[in-house]
Amino acid sequence: MNDLDTEKQSGIWKKIRSSYTTNHDVTPSSLRLTMELTPNNSPREANSPGDTQQRAGAAKSKATIRASLACVPCRSKHVKCDSALPTCLRCRLEEKTCYYAKSRRGIRDAKKRSLINDPIAPPSVSPDSPVSFPSPEVASFDIPIHVIDKLPCGWSLARSSHLPDLNTASPTSLLFDLYFTNFHDTHPWLLPRNQLLGRIRSNPEPFYFLTSCVTYVGSLFSNAVSSEELREKAFSLASGSLPMTCWTVQGLLVLSVAAFGEGRLDLSAGWMDAATQMALDLGMQDKSFADAASDPFVAESSRRTYWALYWQGNMRAIREDSPKFMLSGVVATTELPCEEWEYQSGEIPQPLSMKKYTRRDPMGETSYSSWTHLIDLCRLSTELILPMPTLPPGLLSNTIDRADSRLVSWLINLPKWKQQLVDSGGAVDMVLFHAMAYAHSLRIKMQLPMEASGFGIRDLLTLGPLFKARDDMSFPRMPRCSSSPYPWLECSTALQAGLSTIGLFNFSLPPARYSPACIIGLRRAALALLDARMYGGSDSPALREKLDLLLGVLKIAGEMWPIARSIGNEVIDVLRELDVTSNRDSITQLDSCMDAFITDMSTSAVAPNSGIFSFPEPRTVEEMFNWSTGIMNMGL
């Protein structure tokens, strides 16, 4: 690594450490996409001037019962403790169990002194109390698993130095299973579960950080295991010094996605940058990196990791209206990943190069992996959509038309048989369906005015109709509503894309397993439907049903990811105010035109027929940078 790379990486780590140590808790705004980290109050600030709590060790006591000057939780994290009894201030603020270790000072008998050890859990724990202990699968690791409720049937607290069977599975096995059941299919760059656990057993040290990340994310899908200690452990490790390995890159990428879902945007961005820079320093963009692995599982995992960085980086650039990202200009020779079922079975085929895929026959019958389709979509976005904010006025509207045509072409050329596949649990191909959702989201994104991502849903809708209506009537079966006070068309590109996004959840796409990085696409879908609801001039039961479905998806996803809950609250607030306004103005006319259109969209195939796609007319520069006058007296 040259001096410039070292300096760049050092800067990234300093940014992460600074962000983490000064900003722990996050309160996502209910009306803004942009969420800011809020620093914790320090313990000194939280104490009142008259606080005269008893301090541990202050009272006169015998040596055998004397408490140390810091409680065990604070000592384990090497942070300052005020030693208050019965609970120190830091533990009170963090709502943790506070307990003190007995001191060995003053006991002359060495044998007695050796029997008094610092406990690893509060004394006198009842069977129903929370239990905390290191991970049994990785005995050399200090993974703080804190059981706060009864484990599911078939799981126990049994300690074992080896992987337990299903009848006596431990919390660590439960967390690994939860990760691979709920998170891996959507973010499939780690080794398959059995392969990963086998490597951890044989050589655990290189996987310490990755194991911390897996157990933390797995705990987000469980009510029985606390996430607090696991989050603290993973975040602390990620903000420190880490070995430069592919496993570290994977762990940082996992944490980046999870931190984004929890609204910790600064941490997410910092860990994404660190993971990407480390991948480049390792040379993961080169074919030779994967080829150097003797194990085909490891080679495939490294390919997936690089392209996952490309995918996540592309989505982040779209969210931030950035014309480029760290990998957008990198010439990558690493080959394309295979299908998930090939990866899991170990029957990994000869990988396909990007160069060969680019030269494919458009009329050919060759089938490509879902990863390949996703990467192709991201390359399209990088080429045409990301540069839009920097384009000269004369090229902007033409580029939007080109990009939308390319997106529609990408959608209608997806193999139908892949869209109909389900796994043993009844779920669809998660990579393919997330790619489809991303494509629909990009279509909506292009129809929004520039800089719209800096506004909340409520603020955007008060500015007027967001999406331009077509001037022609090419689709007589979807006519313009005569009652609409605005030139709004039911078959607008944005509404089609929004309905298509929501419609994906009718095809066994589990909301609980939806990637937090893609949840912003649901926000764009909500914008399109709310825009139609507000400016359509009439009510539509079918439209409201789709909004209810979207809210249900956001509610389920919000159980794990606060960012989904925040978007759901935005949508609910707007709908409530719209309902109040509608009742006040006595708008009761039902829209049969829109109902027919939505029903037609809902009963079509997974990928709608190309005939219902509307290719938007080129928009003027004024339309891209300005909104028309909206309904300002609606209280929104």
C-alpha cells in the first residue's frame, strides 16, 4: 500500500471513530429522509447539582464485601463509572443491570483470595432473569449474548465447545440461524452457513469481527436476545483497528447496511467507505484475487463481496444525489457471481466475465444469474442516472427518456421463469426481486424534481403535483379523470412504478426480509401514490388499499429497521391530514378510472406487460427544476 492509500484509509478510520465515539444514539426524523446523529448527554450533564448518591467503596466495610470503584459493565467497556449505589449513572442511562465485583484486597489467605473472582453476570440470577455468557460455538471469543426472554422451542442455554444439535441448540446457533434465514438471502455475500461455521471452528481468530456482526444482526430478528450488548460490541470493533481481510470487508458491509436501517447514517457511510477502500487495497476488483482462493466457496464469496460493494455504493449515490461513488470509475475484472442455489450446493459453475456478458446476444436464450441482472441494472444507473444532476440543460430531458427506456427494457427482458421460482420456505428469489424493486424506484426517482431527496414527504406534496402528465392520450383504456383540478394522468410513469413496487409483495416477497438499504424505494413508491391521492381530484378505494398494503409492509419492516418505521409514520401523517381535508371539503366522488387501472396492474404478471409502460415525453428544463403551484391551504 502506498503512502497516499495509507493516508486515505487512516482518514476514513478517524472519521468513523470520531463519529462513533461522539454519536451513539439516533433519532430518525419522522418527516425527513435526511437523519442526523444526536450526541448522548454525558454522565456529568445528566447529574443534578444536588445529586448525593452513595458511591461504591465510600462506606466503611470489610474487605470481603468491599465493591470496586467501577461496576463490572463499565469496567468491561473501559469507561468512567461514578460508582453510585445501587446503580451507577451510566447503567441507569443505558438501562443496564449494574453490579460490582468483590474486592480481593485485604484478604491475606491466597487460597481465599483466588476464590473471589469478578463475576461475569449479576449474582443470584433466577431462572427467569436475563442470562449473559460468551458464545459457546466460538469459545475463544467474547460475544456478549444476553438472553432476555424464553428461547424458541428446541433451543437452550446449554454450553458446549462444539456445535450443538438442533435439540439443544444454543443462543449463538439461534442468532446465526436468524441471520441466514432473515438477512443472508437479501445480502448473500458471506460464505454459506455451514461453510462459515466450519471455518470458525477450525480457525476462529480471523472471523472474530465478522462473528460479532452476524450475531448482532441476527439478534435484530429475535425478541429473546438483547441487541444492545451485541451492537455495542460490533460497533466498538468496527471503530477500532481491524485486520485487512476479505472477512473484515464483509463485516463492515454488513454493519453499514444494518446501521443505515437503524438510522445511523454517518456510521453507515463511514463503514461503507472503509469497506470499499479496504477491498480496493486488497485488490478484490481484480480477477486474480478470487482466482487465488483454493476453495471455490471462498472465491465465489469474494466475487459477491466486491459486487455487493458496487451495488450498495450505487444505491447510496442515488440516495445522496451524488454523480459518482468510489467504485464507479474502477475497471473491475472480477467475474460475475452465480445463482444462489448453485452457491449453496457447492456446484459453482465457471464464472462469467463482465466482458463476455456485455457481448451477449440480445436475442439469445442464455440464462444469467440474478446477481448478473442486478449488476447490469447498477451499471445502467451509474452510466445514465447518477450524472443527471451535473448534465447541461439541453441533455437532461433526453437522458431521462433514454434511461427510462433502458429501465423498461431491463424489466421486460427478465426471465419469467426466474420470477416464478420460490424456495423451500415459499419465498421468491430475493436478489432478483430486490433488483426489480430498485428498477421501479429508479423510474420514480427520475420523475422527481432535482434536490427532492432533501425534503420530507409532507413538504414535497405541499409544493404541487410532483409528476408530469403526458400530453397525448395513447392509452384510451386509462383516460384522464375529468374531475381532476390538475393535469394528472393515471398511467403516469411514477404511479406505474409505485404500484409495481408494492405489487412485488403480492408474490411472496417477505417484508421482514426486505433490505433496509432498499426501503427508501418504498418511500418513493409512497410519494407516487400519495401524489395521485392528493391531486387526482377524487377518491379511489383501490388506491387506498395499495397504501394500506404499503403501510403494512413498512410496519413489519419497522420491527427491525427504524428507518422503515419513520417512513411509515410520514405516510400515516399525510394520509390523516388528507382524510381530514377530504371530510372538510366533502369530497366523496369515487374514481372508477383509477380503480380499473390499479386492478389491471394488480392482476398482471409479476413483470407487467410492456404495453402498460408509458414512455414519458421529454421534459423541459423548467419542469425539472421547478414545481407548479400546489394546494397550499390543505394544512399539509
